[in-house]
Amino acid sequence: MVIILALAAAVLYGTADFLGGVASRRASVFAVLATTVPAGAVVVVVVALLGEAPWLGGLLGHGLGSPTSFGGWGAVGWAAASGVCGASGLVAFYAGFATAPISVVAPVAALVSTLLPVGVAIAGGERPTGSMVAGGLVCLVAIVLVSMPPDGRPADGSRAADDPNEGGHGAAASRLRGLGYGAAAGAGFGLFFLCLKNAGQSGVLWPVAVSRTAGTLVAFGIALATRTRPWRRDGTAAIALVSGAVDAAANVCYVLATRAGLFGLAVVVTSLYPGMTVLLARWVLGERMRWLQRAGLLLAAAGVVLLTG
């Protein structure tokens, strides 16, 4: 069950990232952030209120406890912290994309966001089997490879740090910035995984709703501080809204996965989400895939097989 739920979370996270990326090509990333996060919050709050009905609550619970419980103020605190960490990670992630090579930021963020919660899980006493360890290592390599961008150029007008004609000092400085932004983003995402897992110990929907609400406050604060311009009437806002709703569904699947089995296993499988983003970019936008990305997708499949075994 944990593999199925974590894979569902990975597919949904990857889809949400793809839609958010499409929206970010047409509007400010801060406008996208200030739309996707609250959209997810609204969806989860509505579902949580509906889940108060005994028949729906039982359907959503699947034997994993009450899906609508707040779990006390401690759980609320963990949920709020997860929202702040997740939104902060996204800010560092987008800032890194704008000022440093994507080929540095994305893999570092993916690796740190996986290793941090897995390390905490192992320190907390989780002891995976040999097959799980092998599958997890294969998935870690797959995550890094799949996170590589379609080309080596930075996005959104940043300096061409991957250009071999650029001076060595400038390229090195840009890569160091990418390392820092990637590590900061990965730490934010990793802490998000940890905090949301702790928040979901006694409930599912309400902790996710609190998390998204806290993230909404951060997103709105950033939008106001940066004086983000309003949306244009070109349908981009609708894409961002769908991205937020899908991301919220991914949060729910992730929390359920952490309660269905080993936390470290759930994190590793969920962190395969860049694979879905890459596949959608290939299928929908016709973007070409690097051979490293193709190898990463094959390794991801092999890793999931090992984890399942």
C-alpha cells in the first residue's frame, strides 16, 4: 500500500509541477505561487468539511485513522511549519532557476530533499531490508538524473553559466550560487516532508489544510512584498488553479503513504516526481529528453521494482 500511495503522490506532484511550470512561463513565478498554494488550501478545506460526514470519513480513512482529525495543537504546529517550509523551499527553488544553472539547482534540491528525511527516518530507528536499501539507492540516482534539465542553459534570462565561453570565475561563482540555492530549496522541501509526516500522525485532511493555509500566508506575503502584477486574461490563472488542486491531492496521498508503511520508503518513492514532470513535458510540449533523463526513468522503474520486492 505504501508504494501505491507514494507513487500516486509522485505522479500528482509531478503533474502539479508541470502545470506550475507552464504557468510560470507566462506570468511571474510569485503570481503562480500566490495562486497555486491557496487554490490547494481551498480544495482540501472543502474536502475536509465534507469528510466530517461519517460515511465519507470512513471511506477516506481506509483503516488509517480519522482523516479529518486536527490531532491537537501539536499537529497544527507541525502542519503550519510544513506549509512555511514548503513555500520557502519553492522561493529558493525559483530564485535559483533565475540566477544559477538549472543543471546544478534541480539535482541538488532533489537529492537534499530526499536524503534529509530519509536520514531522520534511519536515525529514528527505521531498518529497511536489503532489497529496500538497494532500491532506495537506485531511486536516489534516478532522482538526480531525471532532475537534469533538457539542456544545460539557465532559465529566465540568468547568466549563461553553462556556456563554456564564459569566464571560469563567473561560471564557478554561478555554480556555487546554484549549489546554495539547491541546498536551501532541498532543505525546505525535506523539512516539508518531515513536518507534514508528523502533522499527519492522527489525521490527514485537516493537517494538509493547515499546511496549505500557512503556505498561503507566505505566498501572499511574498506577492505583496514584490508587488507582483495581477494575472492577464489568457487562461494562465486557470492552469495555476488546477496545479494547486493537484498538488493538494498529492499532499493527501503522501500523508497516507507515510502512515501506511516506512517513512523513508514513502519519501524515496514520492521523490520520483520529477520523472512525471519530464514525461509530461515530452508528451505535451514536445520537449526533447536528454539521455541522462531517459536513463533516470529506467533506473526509477528498476528501483521501484526492488522496493516492491
